[in-house]
Amino acid sequence: MFEIDKERFGNFIAMLRKEKGYTQKELAQRLFISDKAVSKWETAASIPDTALLIPLADLLGVSVTELLMCERVKADESMDAVQVEGVVKKALSYSEEKIDRAYRRKNKWMLFYIVALAIGCGELIWFHSMGRLNDTLWVMVLLGAIFGAYFCFWVQARVPSYHDENRITSYSDGPFRMNIPGVAINNNNWRYIVLVGRLWAILTMSLYPVLCFFIITWQPTLWITAGHAISAVLVVCGLFVPMVIVGKKYE
């Protein structure tokens, strides 16, 4: 069984941190985690999640390999096959968590997304036929489609466990990045945050064109002068504000 020597790992982290002149709090802030988490690493109470290995290694000025080996590797030293295999196995066994994606659960939101996308596309075609299609309109529907595709199909059902152990306001999943200032994202509030994202995306695709139609029909001057502002307000008040509210309520 290839396991990390927690005590050796903690001592190595503490040594590198001091060499760089970071306090535990400064290192934690750069990693968007709590200083208690860094303290736990250095006292061998726990080890960081695999998602933190690369940024941690970069901040401490070592490679991920050196971090896993808990020692520096000299530039003129090459690793033999046995050493390489050991490091790889350590990395593979470092986290046993499996990512559970939304599409694996075949949830009803996938159907809602498809229906809303079809409605939104139909409305865009209708607006185009009337000569009223503009950049703001199709960009908003496109944003709804992109966010909806992630939240309804690809989003993680649970965030990594280190979110429950530390106060982390950011979430990273491949190219998708999200930060909710003042809200600790964890497995208590994650499903509500995801729900807000799904609802916003589906309503934006299906109902935003309808809202635009009424504004353009009854208040064309308002749409010409404040169309972009209205769209920005809908994004902030319809997506980010509700995420903050439910995030704080259930964190």
C-alpha cells in the first residue's frame, strides 16, 4: 500500500513554507483555504486534497513529485523505474473520491434543459423572422445554454471533501470556475447552489426572449437605452444574488 507519510509530509511543507517566508495564514489565503487546514497538514493531522497538489507545489517552489516524495530531487539525479512507479501509485491512491456527475444520475433537469433550449431556439428564430433579433438577446440565450449544459449535465453531485473541512469560497472543475464571496461552498449548500444555476439557465433560455418581446413592443425606447443594463441586472439578481442567499442559508 503506497501511502503518504503524514508526519514527514507535514515537516516538508513547514520547511518549504518558512523558506518562502509565508505564514500559515498567507499560504492558506493563496490557496483559498483556512489557515487551520495548513496547520493540520504541518501537524500530520491531515493531508491536502489532490486538487491542491499543483497550486501548493507551485507556491512552495517544488514539483508535485518532490511534494509526494517529501524531499527535493537534485537536478542531476534521475529517477529509476521503481521510484517513478512509487510516485505514480502514491498519486493514484492519494484520493479515493470518485466524481459523480449529474448525467450519471439521469435527473429530470436534463429533460428540462432540452425543452428550454428548444423553446429558446424557436423564439430566436421567431425574433429573426420579425427583424428584431439583436446581440443582447442571443447572447443571453447562449449564456443560459452554456451554464445550463454544465449545471444540468456535467456538474459534480458533491464537491470534494476538503470543502467540508475548510472555508473555501471558490469552486473549480476543469475550465469551469466560480467564486461566491462570503460563502463557504460545501456539501451542505452545494445542491442549492446548483439548483439556482439550473433554474436561472432554464428560465433565461425559455423566458428571457418573451420578456424582451414585451419590452420591445411596449417600451421600445427603454430597450434601446437600457437593454444591456436590464440583461446585467437579470444575471446579477437572478443568478449571483440567489446563490449568495442559499449559500449563506445552508452553509
